[in-house]
Amino acid sequence: MAKKAGSGSSSPKAKTCCDHLALLSSDFTRIPKSDTPCMRCQDVKESWVCLSCKDVFCSRYVNMHFVEHYLQTNHCLTASCRDQRIWCYRCEAF
């Protein structure tokens, strides 16, 4: 059975560099505030901003709207609005 993107049960890997960062052409230094709601469900518990299009979605631990966004758009890089960690869905790593 194929594993759903972002649904792994093991601890995420931490990387020092991600080749997918080179895909970004825009400035991603301005991360929205931690209470920015998901644009689909309006939940504010775990908001992540897409580093490609700047849309904000909830995490896989809330309603999985960023996972859906990744599967629909192939935008793989996201940053936590709370602590600015960057996650790559292709690498499945921070």
C-alpha cells in the first residue's frame, strides 16, 4: 500500500540543506503571524505558509490542508507560522 504524503509515523528527518530551496524565486523571509488561519478551514492551531504561493494552510495534524495543497500543486516547501521551521514534502524532512 502506498504511503500518503506527509502521513509517515516515524520521526521526521532533519537536513541541513534541501535541493528544493533552489526552486524558490521569491523572498520568503516574511512569515505570517502564528495566529493566521488556514485559508480552507480557518483553524489557527498549526498554520503553515506555502513558500511558493504564500497561501496559508493547516498542518497534517489538524485537517491536512497543506498536504492537499502539495498534492494538488506540487508546492513542496512550507514554513511554520509559529516557529519558522521549513518542511519539504518531497524530502519529507525539516
